Amino acid sequence: MGDSTKPRQVRVADGLWKAYDTVCKDLGRTRAEDINDHIRRQVRQHGGPEELTLLEQAEAEVAERRSRQVGHRPDE
């Protein structure tokens, strides 16, 4: 499996992006973590069988890639 995580472009007003950054930091997470969690929830809630399969494949790819990272803790 190749690395299919890429930067994605979304349009967000500067003030909203800054406020979101502050909120995420207060929650102990990054904006990317929060956005990815939101996407997963949406797919689980509204996706059909094909989307759920794609989600499973994506999660397996990310887990496999993280397992190869130096210094990665397995509980992350």
C-alpha cells in the first residue's frame, strides 16, 4: 500500500481557522486529528457498504504506516 495521505485544501476564514486551532489545542489535539475524526464519524454514520470498506482500508493503511515509524507508541 502506498502513502495516500495528502494535504487537502479547504477554504476557511482566517479567524475561524485561528479559533479552531485554539479550541483543538485546548482539547489536546491538532486540527488534522480533529478533522480526520469528524470525517470518520460521518462515514460511519452515513456511509454505505462501499464507503465503510474504504474507511476500513484507509484505517489499516494508516495503522501499518504508523507501525513503521521510529519511536511510535503502539497505543497511539
